[in-house]
Amino acid sequence: MRILVVEDEPKVASFIKRGLEQAQNVVDVATTAAEADYLVSIQEYDLVVLDCMLPDEDGRKLCRRLRLRGVDVPVLILTAKDSTADKVLGLDSGADDYLTKPFAFTELLARVRALGRRRGRPLLQPLAVADLCIDPVRRRVMRGGRNIALTPKEYALLELLVRHAGQVVTRAEIIEQVWDMHFDPTSNIVDVMIKMLRDKIDRNFELKLIRTVRGAGYMIEDQS
Ligand code: CA
């Protein structure tokens, strides 16, 4: 999932970002409500993890404003405010879930998965191309019945290609979907990542799934 973490405390923000990335998510961080508002308006997120006490505005105010604007991204409020009144206020502002600090990371991850499922998009159905299978819920990849361990970025890249099987995915699309937004498109990082992915997905198999489309990008043939 692509997740926006809104948190002004740098240590907490990087802790949450790291943990969510290890669980195969792509994570952006905003440190103010204004920055979060801007990012949500230019980028589609699957989830916003929102702190209440931000330097420029109460996170719940931001949440209410987003809802008034028709932004329906799931919002999980993550805050030290743990009174019942605070929770009610948070949920009434349009948030979908509420977790108080300090929290156990496993609980945060479980809630993130639950919110992803509740979104009810077909994004969580298993995907298959030839003998390659992806389970988006567990972020598990198998080829020829064998588990293949991928890094979060490799997984995100593979899932993107598989979801668009039969279509060319351009480098620009890959950069936008797989990397955080401030990425230098002149860098060769996409090609490097494709090579690493091929080493894991294709090298030991006769049928090569990842194809380079010269001058355009990459694609996985639709084998069905
Ligand atoms: Ca704060």
C-alpha cells in the first residue's frame, strides 16, 4: 500500500516509516498538516496515519477538512490523546480507526492491513502470471511453488508489473508508483532494480517473465 504518515516528531516518524516499509508499503512522511493536505491532493494514498498534535493544526481538523472535500482515503489516527472524549472526537472527525501511543507495532500493522481490506478494492486478490503467484495480503511471492524473498521495493515493482501484465509500464510510472515522490528520473535506479528482480524471479527459470521494451519501459507478458 502507499501510506502517508503525518507526524512532526522526527524519531517517531522515521520509526513508523521504517516499520511500514519493512511490511512492503511505500511510505511518505509529512511533518505538518499543511504538507499532508498538499500531498493528499496530488497523490493517491491507500491510507493516512495521522498524528493529532501537529505544529500548525490539530490532525482531526485536517481529517474533517479532507472529508468535507470528499477525500475518502482511510485515516488511522495515531496519538497520545487517549481519553474516551478524544477518541470520540477523532472518529467523529471522519477517521476510520484510532490507536493510542505508546503502541505495539504489530497492532499498528494489523490495523493497517484491516483498513486495507475494508477498502474493499479488488487489490487484495491473489495474482498469477504463468507459474508466478503473488499474495498481496501477505506480500508473498512464489514461483514454481517456491517462496521468493523480495525487498519492499522489489515487491512493489513486481506487483506493479503483474497488475499491468500485457502492458508496457514506463520508467516514469515505475518511479511514481514504487519510489517516494522526490526522485531523480535521470537516475538508473529502475534499471538496477529490474536487474535485481530478474535475478530472483527469472534467472533460475526457463520462461523469462520480465521483458524490456526498448525506449519505453518494462512489461510482463500476459500468459493467460
Ligand atoms: Ca505530534
